[in-house]
Amino acid sequence: MIVQFLIHRLCKQAVQPTILVLGASGLLGNTVFRVLSEQPSWNVLGTLRRASLKGRFPLPLAEKLIHPVDVTCPETLDALF
């Protein structure tokens, strides 16, 4: 329901949004990353703790993954921006 709300709200924007999904290999993050990536006009990126997790994704999605990112370490989050 929250994902549907986000999709509805973001579709109304005139500018292509960039969305960063933290924890794209986790249960919730993986689903959110895959569903939002289906929107062709959005730039959806995901984060992974380890590069080895990238192999779990099909190539088009794997290219949009950033690793290594540990959300408990502020320095790795700062490096994203």
C-alpha cells in the first residue's frame, strides 16, 4: 500500500525522480527496489552491504546497485552523496 502511494505521488512529478533504496538485498528493500525499478521514467538505485549480493539480481537491476554500503556507518552514507 505504501509502495502504491509512492508510485502514485511520484508519477505526478514533472522531473525524473532519483530514488535510493537502502538494503536492496533484504526482504522489504528487495521488493521495493524491484517494484520501483519497473517505472521506466524513474532512476532507482539500491544499496548492498557486500558486492557478492549483486549476483542475486538480473543484469539491468544489478547495474543500479551501489556497494559496499553499511547504513550503520555514517561515512558510507555520506559517500553516496
